[in-house]
Amino acid sequence: MKHSITLTICLLAIMQVSCSQKIRKDLFPDGTKIPAWFSDTTKIKPENLGKQYVITNFGVVNDSNLLQTKAIQAIIDKASENGGGVIIIPKGIFLSGALFFKPKTHLHVSEGAVLKGSDDISNYPFIPSRMEGQNLDYFAALVNAYGVDGFTISGKGTIDGNGKKYWEAFWERRKENAKCTNLEVSRPRLVFIRNSNDVQVQDVKLHNSGFWTSHYYQCKNVKILDLHIFSPHTTFKAPSTDAIDLDICSNVLVRGCYMSVNDDAIALKGGKGPTADTDPNNGENTNVIIENCEFGFCHSALTCGSESIHNKNILMRNCKVNDASRVLWLKMRPDTPQKYEYITVENVTGQANSLIYVKPWTQFFDLKGRKDVPLSYSDHITLKNITMKCKVFYDVKITEYDKLSNFTFENLNIKTENDSIDKSIVNSFILKNVMLNNKLVN
């Protein structure tokens, strides 16, 4: 009887621990409950999205050298006029300039299919857009969706930006002027989705973008599932090819993706400049979960900035980092009021140059006549359950205008060439079971 009671107590204790762990797993960093929506990773089936428009059935031919923008756009327009449907790119290589998807239309890139972007910028119209934290006219992307609720991109084929000429032009301009801006060289993005809700992008390969690979602006309820995002960094460096740019988005799930690009993998945008927080075109990113992803080469796995004013409830978990310059990068931009809060990185393994990197971002600094310097805040930043090899564990240097508070490092096992850590620059810094080169620090 005694043993039975003891066993019952033990089982109850295990159940309590299990339940508490489950409860914690279902919470955002600020303690609010993660909705069930984030747990539903059901793949969209093209056959459930209406009539299928296989482009080769409507006059488009399999020819990698023949520009067929008008023909493919005509199919999208026809589908829209007839109540919607799925534009099917079949096996083969199809060359196109900018395509614009309409309400109730979708894109499916079949396995073995390549939607190849033109390397002539004249095939991307100059239209109202959003780049680098500002609303302006800019070149359209290869795939565009403006105000297309429920938009989906699916299939195991490839959307290829064919970016080499754009990269060459950028590096040539850099030789002429080392301080040239990204926008000085005309380059298209691969995917731009704007003001669209309930978006799902799944399974496709997004390769060789001329500029940012995928950019989501003012979108809600976005699922990005099992993508392979790549641009080169060795044989030829593909500049500013961020894998995923989230720009004023809420409720975003990035799951099961592989990202290797010559810039940041996931960058949180939202606005820049001394009055960025008063511009109605700007805003915050909230409730973002990044999980079960793998990062190859990138400047950072997860970045706040460089055009960002408020990011809250950002959770990166269960990821592998293979060759990142940084795992978490908080860009403290001294000409922009910023607040990065409730950001958690947990259950991560791999290697990087820096685990956490927090420094002023002074490139293109411009107060535009403002007398005082805006303050930037990073609050409730948590690194937890991480096993990494890195050169610099804690790469943090701030100015009087950067306010850091409530940092928690818990259950870290780090092998590093530089194990120094200055806790004094953070207001309330908790170290719990942190091992640096097999030594416990506190």
C-alpha cells in the first residue's frame, strides 16, 4: 500500500511537470497564450482552390529564353474574371517579368517547374511599393500580391530570381562609391505580398533573388512552411537577399524552412527615421513564431532592424544554426525610436560567430534636423536551452541612448573564443545554469 501511494505521488508529480511544460510551451514570451492557429500546419491543396489554369494550356510555351510575362499575366487576369483559381506552372522553365496576382487567384509551381525572373529591370514596372522602412515607388517583384486575402503559393518547384546581373551591378556600384545605398542599384525582389491576410506559402524553392527574397508588408495571419530559400555567398555574393522580411505583420508562423542567403535570414522591419513612430505607414511586428528551421550561411538568423520601430512576442525555437554570423541581432538605430520586447530564442544548436549581437546601427544615420537623439529599448530578451559554438558569446556594446533591461540567459552550454560578459550595461540580468567553456558563470 505504501509503495502504491508513493508511486501515485510520483506519477502525479510527473504529470504536473509535464502539464506545466506544456503550458509554458503554449505561451508567447509575454505570457499570453499562443492560439491554436499556430499549431495547424495543414498544407493547402491546390485542387481545393478552384479551377486550375495550367499555363501551357493557354499558349505559354516551355522556353527558358522567351519572355512570356504578358501571356502569363493574361491567364491570371482570366482566372480572376472567372471567379478565381490556381495558376499552375508545369514542369519546365518559364521566363517572366513582374506578375500581379488578383483576389481569389493563387500560384502553384509544380515539382520540376521553374518560374524564372527576367534579368532586365525594364520588365519590372516602377510602382507604389515599400522598401527599407519607407513607402515609395519602387520596382515590382517577380511575384506580387497586393490586397489578396487568402493568397497561396504552393508546389515543390522553384521561383528563381536569376539575380546574377543585378548582383554584378550592385558590386560595380560599390566599387564606384563604397557608401552607396541599396536603392541606388535597380533590383527586383522575388516575392512581395502587401496588405494581404490569411496567406500561406509552402514547399517552394525561392532562389537567387535580385534583392530581398520574400517581403511581407502589413499582413496578418501568415504561414510560411517548408520553404528552401537560397542565394549564394561564396562563388558570387548575392547582396541584400534577405530570406524573409516581415514588415508590420502580426500572427506569423515560419516553420520547417531552410535559409541560406548573403544577408539576414529573417529580418523584422517596420519603419525608420526620427519620426518613424508617428508615420501611419509604419508599425509593429507582433506574435511571430519561428520553429523547426535550419539556417545555413546568413548575416543573422533573426534580426530586429535595421528599419524597425517595435517588435513584440517574437519566439524562435527548435532550430539549427549552421553558419550564421549572428544568431540574434538587435540593431539599435540611433536615428529611430525603437522598442524590441519579449523576444525569446530557445532550443537552438549549432555554430555562429556571435550568439547575441547588440550594437548601434549607424549606416545611413540621419536625424533629419531633430535636436535630440531618440532612445532605443530592448526589454525581456531571453536565450534559453542553447548549445552552441561561437567566437563571441556576448557581442554587446551600447551608447547612452540604448536602454537594455530584463535579459535572461538560462541553460546555455557555449564553447567560445571570447567568453567575456558585461552584465552592468543591462538593467536586471539573470544568468541561470550558463556554462561557458565548461565553466559555470553567474
